Amino acid sequence: MMTLRDDNADMELLPWIDIEEFNPGYMMRSLYLMPKRGNKTD
């Protein structure tokens, strides 16, 4: 389970890959199992 700092609690979680650029079927089917990334760069 992921724990975010209080100041990042409202951060949107995105897939760890860019699904617009890289979207093979085997990855898309298991995307819900993969780690997420935040939308902030800092």
C-alpha cells in the first residue's frame, strides 16, 4: 500500500507508463496491478 505525505494527499495518481505512447495489450490488461506515479514533478 502506498502512503503519501499530507501535502500530496490530493495528488492525482497516474499509470507509470505513458499509455498514449506505449500501450501493448499485455501491459494494458495488467495496468491496474502496476505501480502508479504522481502528477507532480517535485
